[in-house]
Amino acid sequence: ALEYGNAVVPTGAVAGISITRAGEGLRIDTGPARFEFSPNEGRPLVGTLRGATTPALSLDGTIVAVDGRRWRLSGARDATVFVEEKSPFRVVVRLRGRFAGDGPGPIEFDHRVHLFAGRAEALIEYGFVPTAAEDTIPLRLIRVHLGGATSGAAEFVPRDGKTVRAAVADGPRLLQTGESHYGNRGSFPFVVSTGGKASLAAGQKATGVLRIGGAGPRLVCMPHFWEQFPKALGCDDQGAVVDLWPDAPDVAPFVAHAGSAKSHRIGISLLPATPPARWLRPLFAAASPEWYCASGAFEGMVPRRPGQYAGYEAIVDAAFEQTMAARAGYGMEDWGDVWQEGYVAGAKTWSNQEWDLTNNWAIPFVRTGDARFLEYAHEAARHFADVDCIHHHRNPAWVGGSWMHAHTSLVGHQLEPPNFSHAGWTEGMLNVYHLTGDRRGLEAAIGIADWIARRAPQRDSLPAGGPPYNLHIQRPAGWPLTTLCLLYRETWRPEYLQTARRIVDYARRCQDPQRGAWDAQVGHEAPYRGGCVFAYTLLRGLRLYADISGEKRAEQDYVN
């Protein structure tokens, strides 16, 4: 229970976190452990328990390409390390740089390490980002090393709380693969085996939990382990290993696309008493649906009430279940996305979150308090921010935008370039950020707004038909306008409001003065189609603009 107010008597304060700058690195003391970051000296992260003389944790990583090239995290010499967030109870350290071999490689790293007061543990958000140096790089192995003096027994808990034990010296390994990327009705087999290939257990849909004896990492967990197949989790007397993409029989190489990132969360405890739920189902401070809806942060929402609109509420619940079973994407690059029937008969196209599917699940959480909705919304936001947003590109003008879903039978997330018609989908990421504090979605949303502002610059003069940049009406104006208004409200950056004004000016020029409508300049939309959802996107953007600008005329733009 959480209590607050003047009448509450504190039960005791947790000692704070000590932060010390050490040259180019950092030293963080949480009380029971000390964590040191020296990435440019070959020691990205070293964790030592209080009173110990040898480290319990040493972080490293390896990426191996199909052509034999190899890059290591510890090889970086151009890295930056800084405190991104801090409080008396938690610190987030961010490491950014480039994996290196003989020299800097074509793949960057972007890691966030969460450390907690009074705890000998770390939550590592381990991210890699291929640069624009190569369009694609087939990768054979993506491995995270969690070094330490491990010994004794290892325990996996792949299913239903049942423990599978093996000797650390035997090099045990949990390997998770899968057969379906489109829904969870296929086979997702796992096997636990020793280094000698002796099978210890097998089944379906493993949980990523490993307990280890000795003086190294004692507990290693990865949330959504099987959903992000293929994966492997193992150990030997040198520590633990997490294979984000394992080198294993029947596992094809991963094709990394320039500018398309991927991050994973890895929970690590250096003491044995931590339960796996600490990382797999972390404690979350949730308000009531009534409080969320009354806060105004989610606009005009009302909480779910028993007996009211039962038919609609049943549709919401059934849609979630159907999505997870038949429509959700599974696999390392697909988890968090949803597929849809494409523009070519028989094609399965990744939505790339079109129409802001992330918000489709964030809002039901706000209204119901059902944690399932927020958990999947969070995964959708992480996927979109990582995979579907463009972090690097040979054409710098594309950076910050998001890949549009395919209109062909080709399969992938990085097939068609960004455009104004698909420059939305930010509200869900922002709502997930507001609810969880995960800055990944905030950064991606800002990137999309920056891309729009660059694509719609100020001009000295405007022709009668509108601005000279590529901006059509309805959806191609509505989504950018919505994004700019949401991000102006979030950041107060003046360039977002200035760009929004230019789009509103164009909308006013193109609005039919008699009907108050706009021609739908889309091949499969008839002009003046009254119920067109594309028109709604522009009306929503105009309403948001009226809210943030306070212009009286702006109120009439959408009322008329």
C-alpha cells in the first residue's frame, strides 16, 4: 500500500546513491554494490559487491557477421557515458558509442543501465543500432557477456515454475526458437541442454530465467524471452551469456538494416535472494482509472463502469485477445508490431503501428486499469521507437521519420520511406512515456516532429494553392499537425508551433467555404466523402492547434 500526507510517519529512509565522475567514466555506489563505467578503457560496466575484492559482474558484448567480421563492446574507444536520470532511489546511466574490432565497426550501441539504491542489481537496456555505413549486414551472432566467477549449479525455470538444474561446469544453455511470426498459434519450441549437447528438458514458450551459483551474477532474467525468438541463455565458469541472436542450427542469420535499432531488457541480480518477478513482473505504481481519466492528461476519457456499454467493452477485450493470438508479431524484430492484410492479395504486411496501435492499448489501460493493455502498449512503443523509426540513413533527410508500411508483397519493416501521411503514431508513445517514464518513446516522438519541421520549412512566399513543399490535405496534413501539436505541448519547442501554423494556413486555403470540407487527394478516396477517417485526422489536428494556440479563429476551423 502507498500512503501519503502529513499524518504519515516514515518507516525509515533508504540510503541514497553516490555518483562520482572518474575521468571519462562514472562510479555509482548503491550501498551493497559499486558499479563502474569505463567504456573507453575496455570496461563498459563492472559491478562489485561491498567488501569484495573481485568483480561480480563485467559487461561485454560481441557481434559476429556472416562474413566473419567481429566487433566487441569492450573495443569501443569513442564512447560517451553520462547520467540521464537520477533521484535518491534510482539512477539511469546511458552508454553510447560504436562496437569495434580492428577499428570502429558499422554498428552503434545505445545502452541504458538502471541502478537502484540499496540493491545489488542492474536493469540493462541493451541496444544496438546499425549505422548507414552498410545498407544491410547479415549477422550470425549477437551476444551479451555477463562475466563473473560463477560455479556450482545453474537453474533454469523455462515453464510453469519447474526448475531444470545442471552443473555450471557443463555449460548449460536454454535455446528458444519459433516457427511463426504472425500470431502465437504456431510452434515455439525450447530446449535446455549441456555443452555436450545432452538434452535436459524441452517444451514450448520458455521464460527467460537463469539462477547461478558462485560469486558472479546470481540471477539473469529477460522479459518476453520466447516472444522475441530466437534467444539463448546459458552460463559457464566465466559467467552468464545472453544470445540476443544465437548461432545455432536451423537459425538463419539476422539481417540488420541500416538505421533500424533493437533493444532488450536484461535484469541482473548479484545476490541470490531476488525473485524473478522483480524483472519479469516489476512493481508498478498504478493510479485508479478514475484518477487517470480525471487528470486531463488523456483528454476526454471516462473509466469503464460495470453494466455500461457492455457490448463495446466486450469488443475491446475480445480484440486484445484476438490480436495477441492471431495478429501480433513474434520474433526479435517483429514483437510489438501487428500484421494486416496488405494491398496485394495474400500478402501479410507489418502495420508499423499505422493509426497509432500503441495508443489503442494505452487508452484501455487508462480506462480499465488492466495491466495487460499497458504491458503490450509498452512493447509496441519500444518496437516502434526501435525498429520502425529511422535512426540513420544514407539520406540524412530521412533521419527521425518512420518507415511506412509496405504496399507490395515484400516482407519487412524497412521497405517504404517516410511521408506526411504516416507522420503520426506519436500519441501512444507519449502516453506510454507518461505512464512508465520510458524515454525511448519520447525521443522517437521528438524525432518524428523534427523530421516534419525540416520537411515543412518557412518560405519567403506562398503560392495561392499552398506551400511549395509536399503537403496534401486531410491525412497528409492532419497527422503532421497532430504530431506537432502533441510535441509542442510536451516540449514547448517554438519550431513545432511555427510549423503547425503553416499547416493550418494551408488547410484554411484549401477548405471549401460552403461545405467546410476538403478534397481527399487520395486515389482510393472520393472527394467530400463525409465519413472519411482521413478527414478526422485533420479535424483532430485543428482542434489540438486551437487548444495550444488559443486562437479564436482556430476554434472555428474544425467547428465549421
